[in-house]
Amino acid sequence: MMKETFDVTGMTCAACQANVTKAVQKLPGVQKVDVSLMNNTMKVLFDEKLVSENEICAAVDAIGYGAAAQDQTTQSRNNSIKEQWDARQKKMEEEQKGMKSRLWWSIILLVPLMIVAMGPMMGLPFWQGMEWAMVSAVTQLVLTLFILFFQKQFFTHGFRSLLKRAPNMDSLVALGASASFLYGLYSIYRMAYGFGFGDHEIVHAAMHSMYFESAAMIVTLVSVGKYLEARSKAKTNDALGKLVDLAPKNAVVIRNGEEVEIDAQDVMQGDLVVVRPGQRIPVDGIVESGHGFVDQAAITGESIPVEKEPGDPVLSATMNVNGTFRFRATKVGEDTTLSQIIRLVDEAGNSKAPIARLADQVSGVFVPIVICLAVITLVVWLIAGKPFEFALSNAVSVLVISCPCALGLATPVAIMVGTGKAAENGILIKSAESLESMHRVNTIILDKTGTITSGNPSIHDMVIMKEGVDENEFLRIAGSVELGSEHPLAKAIVTEAKDRHLPLDQPDQYEALSGLGLKAKLGSSSILAGNMKLMASAGIDIPRTVKDWMDRLAKKGETPLLFVQEGTILGIIGVADTVRASSAQAIRLFREKGIYVVMLTGDNEQTAKAIAEEVGVDEVIADVLPAEKESVVRRFQDQGKFVAMVGDGINDAPALARANVGVAVGAGTDIAVDSADIVLMKDNLMDVNTAYELSDKVIRNVKMNLFWAFFYNALGIPVAAGVFYPMWGLLLSPMIGSAAMALSSVCVVMNALRLRFFKPSFKSVKEEKNQSKAQISVTKDPVKQESKEEKKMKKVMIVDGMSCNHCKMRVEQALEKIAGVEKAEVDLEKKEAVITMDAPILDDTLMQAVKEAGYDPVKIY
């Protein structure tokens, strides 16, 4: 299958869009057609073996429109995003300039035409009386001809579409204006006949039945509406325009050891780029030297500048606020973050939401039905005995008041503004369907690591269980084993070992076991590292004391990793990930909206529950392998739930793809996550709430637009046809009808533009980076059974706030109340408490007891 984008010319309304869609869909091999009235483009998914691009273009040409395939490769190679945007804007400005020029000439000519036509009725002191009738008629004819010439596009497009049996809005305007003009010509002939045969009655009747001003007024008023509509539609691209304007024109790179300023689009992958204060970063890259603070608000929505040091990524179009640094370019041209964002926002804005299908179906048959209603109106009033002028006026009113434009614009303008507004908030919505679906979500499944938590875990506890192995030796072995793993927990262990400058050995053999842990070989020793499931599958017998330690660490919210060397348990490392400051707030807002919140994790159940209690989810599903996450999503869908899966966009790809709406959080530079429908640039779960609220606002706006578009036509057509004339004498002149038609489209677009003022109903808490590492608690608890004396352990606690023997006694009593503490002795001079234990006790437990006694524990060693 092949996907191609075509430029389409000649489209003016929703009926045009429906006609083009229908013509292309009939072709063999065409699977999907998405026509955008906003940008006059068409995206076609087709089998190139069954149908060619030329055949698609020919099908569009056959119904009176033009189509040409875009050469995306040449565009991308020869033009920057900025140049492509400028070309599009220039074309739009030229079209508006032409419309404005034609409109002004029409208005200038329309003023004297209305004075000549309506002057006698208004009592103006010239050209009154029958002797001026022919002069007035010829003057009206000449002025009208000029106006119709300036607005000739209605007739060329309208009648061509009518002849091709694909009538559109221009066809209705052309038919209405032509009918009025031709009847005006007929009236001139009648007037000439009356003068020739001296029949003043005929002359008098003809003077008052000229419709030249109606023909001119119809095309002029519709032209006013089209011009205002074009200007309003241009504003829907404001957000996209702001993004394009962020692209810097120049870049400073190092070439042959010297700094050279070049065009930003000429930066090549691997170039060393220099960025100084106040400069925008031209491409994506990795900082190699220097230091700076970068304002990323334009891309991610973060208001606080982010510190950048060697090894940190930088994004194109972000602003260096302070400091100077050099970075190596990794993504250039169309691959930069900014280029991808612009492409995604543009594509989403031009895609079609499912809610638009009803409008498309109506638009496809709307114009033929209106033409039939106009004919019926004419015939019915003639049968009813009304004069031909009366019947014609009503028929023309039916033609010109009917507006498929409002139906066609109801959805796309709102979608385009909505996706642009989302981009301003660091939310990339890939399609209109995703934007529409988000507000229907009633169940949200959250991946824990990297979504609820920061995704940057660190070691909190180490329990050493083998005699003769000290803290650093245990950490060295664990770090060496984990060297080959990309898992965040493994990286935390390796990072701690490297920070201590421990010599790590590359494992000779390495096997990662998804959801369990890993097997590795260090020298001649086989080592297992992972959870209890891994040990059970390997037939390792785990003593009760080890299981107790695993449970204790899990209850603290840590993930305990057990290390076994040649069947002997080395120890346990407890790794914990910090919960994002915004996670609890986001989950609370989900629940306030009536959304059921599920936390999904591969961690053990106790660890998962500790995190769940902290953030307040409705349900916890733990011990889930990555491959099983998709089945969990499917299970909720089978229960009739509309599910959003929120994950990091990498490990969660199958689940993101399965969900009704897949949301990738904190994707950073990797924004083109294929499996996700919505990509959040920040590591902030609150943006899911923003996306939900924006989706709700957009769909409300679309429904409002569709209601008024349908209501307008449902009410306007009967009034124009004179249905209420027998009861209340209510009629609508063609001129008022054309004005109403023009106004309806403008109102729809202006209503959609209200979305530009969207703001979330909440204020997100600030995410503060905690740069300090957690204090690691180390405990030695050999597995083998020893005598009670051998099992005794001692710890020394430094305590502030003690000043007398009463203080000494209170601290000793507080400590000795703890189960497992045999004795506590306090030295007031040294401010030390020596604690003798006959069972392992966590440092946090000892320190908490002293705090509750009213003193300040400083540290334990």
C-alpha cells in the first residue's frame, strides 16, 4: 500500500470535499481518502498495483476539480520547514488579496446599482418616472455585468461542477444569480416591448420586476462571507505559525577548527554546534562541553529553564538563556524535534474526525436536494396562482440561503485550532480521531515506571547475606552483572558502582529474562539477579529470613533484587523510584472526572501497593510481564471500557497500540512513537488531564457548530421557500438569504476560534528535580544459622538535642522498646547511642523512635 498527498484545486465548500472523496473512493485499489477543505489537500492510501497517481488525478479532473501529487522528497530536500510554510502563507495571502480586490470592486459598483434600482422607491430625486425607465434598466444591466464579471469564479466553478454532475455551493450561487439576471433581461425586453407598442402597463410592471440588484447582491454578499471566512481560517494556523517562526535561520558550527556561521538548514549530522546566551538551538543534539540553562517552553511547555551539562540532550528551537556550550548534532533537517512537531500538528489538523462523517454524508447529497427544493418551490407557487416573480424570488432564496459550507467547516476548523492549542501545551495529537476519542475515556491504565514515577531509580538499601563479602565487593559484583542491561533498575546499580569508582568486569555471558531478571557469568561464577520468580524457576531454595527482607523492602516501596552466586545468596539490593510530584494530583483529577484509574507494573505486589497508596489509584495490577500488558488492556476493553493506556512509548508499545487511545509520556526527543496516538513532551501526568479537557472542549465546539449548521438550514430553507407565508406573511428576499448564508460560515469559524483561549481548569504542581542521591542503608544479615551471640549486631546513632541524664534515659527507653533491640547505651558527651540488636532492624525504624521521643537523629553507622 502507498500513501500519497495531492494538492486539490477548485474546492469551495463541503459538497466539493464530498464530491472529490466520492470520486476517488470509487477507484479500484483505493483504501482510504481524506480530503481537507482547509488546506485543499487530499491524502490517499492506495494499492499502486491497481491504481496510479495519474488515474487518481484524472478521477478528480473528471468531476471539475484539479489534482496534482505533491513531490514530498523534493520538498523535503530542497526546502526547509520555514520555506515550505512561507510558500503556503504566500499562496494564501495572494488568494486573499485577489478576493479582497474583487470584493472591493464589487462593492464600489454595487452602491450606485442599489441607488439606481432602489432610488425611486426610496424617494430619491432623480430618474423618477416612466421616461427614465429604460435608462435605469440599461444602467443596472451594465453595472451588474461588471459585478458578475468580477465574481465570475462562482459561475465557472459552479456550472462546471453542475455539468460534471457534482454540484456544489458555487452551483447554488450561480443558479440563483443567473436566474435573477436572466429574469432581469427578460424584464428589459418586456419594457422595450411596452414602449414599442405604447403599453404603459407592461412598462410599469417590468420596471418593478427587475432582479439585477438581487443577482449582484447575491454574489457580492457571498463573496464578503468567503473573504471573512478565509481570514478567519487563516487564524486557525496561528499556533502552527508560531512553531514555524521558532526555527532559527543561522547556526554557528566548528569547521576546520574555526567557528563558522551557516544556514541552520545546512547543519549536518555530527557537526559541533556552538550556542551562546540568547541564541536558539538550531538542531537536536547532545552537549559535549560547557554549561547552560535552556528555556524549553516553546517545545515542552516547561516554564522553568532546564540546566544542560555534558551528556544532556538539547532540542531544536529551544532558547539558551544563560551560559555557553557546544553540542554534537544528532538530528538535522526534517528529523529535528521541531520539524516532527510541525509535521504532526499539520497532519492532525488536516485529518478527519469520525464526528465529521455525518456532515460529509449530508454534504454529498445536500446540493442536489436543494436544487430540487428550489424547483419544487417555483412550481408549487405557480400552481398556487402566485405571479412568476413571486415564485422565482422564493426559489432563488432557497438556492442562496442553503449553505453546505457551514457543515463542512464545523469540524475541521475546531480540530485545527485544538491540535494547535495542544502543541502550545507540549501535547502532540497525531490525528483528529485521537483528539475526539480522548474525551470518551472512562478507564486509564498507567504504567508505573517512567509514568507515575520519575523513571530514575536509585539504591536505597543493601542487605549483605554472605560472610566475607563487604559492601563495596557486593556492589562491584552486582554492578558487573548488570552492565549488559538497559533496565532502569540495573542502571541505578551500575551508576552507584561507578560513582564509587569500583572496578567493574564485563560479564562473559549474559541473558536477560523479561520480567524476571537476568543470568550472567563473571569469570567462572554463574550469577542470577532478579526476583523471587526467577529463583523459583532456577530451583534456588530461599530461606525465610531472605523472604522477610524482600517483603520489608517491598513494603517500603522499593523493588528488591536478589543476587545469587553459584547457588549461594550474596544479598539483596533495594532500588526505589521517586514518585513524580504531579502524579498524585493528576490521578486525583482523573477520579474526580469519574475515570477508573489502574496502575500496571512488573514490580511485585507489595512494592506496587506501596506506590499505589501514595498516589491513590483505584486498582493495582502487579507482576505483569511487558508482553502481558496488552492482554490487560484487552481485558478491560472486553468489559466495555473505553481505555487510555499511558506509558513511556517504548516498552509499552503493544499496550499503547491496543488501547483506544495510546498516550506516550515524556517521550522527549523521540516524539514519533508509532504506537502512541498522543505524545506528551513533558514528564508530567497532568498533561493527560489537559489533553482530556481539550478534547472535551473541542468536541463540544464541534457539536455546537454542527447543531447551528443543521438548525440554520432546517429553519432557513422553509422560510426562504415561503412555507410560513400563508400563516404569517413571512418571506425572505434573495439578498437577505445570501447575507445569511455568508454569515453562517463566518459564525462557525469564529466559534471555533474561541478554542484559542483554552486553558486547563487546574494548575499543575511544579516538578522539582531532586539532585541529591538517597542515603543507602547497609545491613549485614548472614543467611546461615548462627548462635544467638553471633547474631548480635551493633549500630551507633548520632543524636542531637540531648542535654541531661533525663534526655539520656528517654532516648534509651525509646530505643529499647523496639522489638529486636537488646540494649541501648547513650554517651551524652559524644551524643552517641550504641544500640545492641539480636535481630536486623531497619535504620528508619530506629531513627523514627528517637524522633517520636523528641530528639533529632542525625545518622547511623
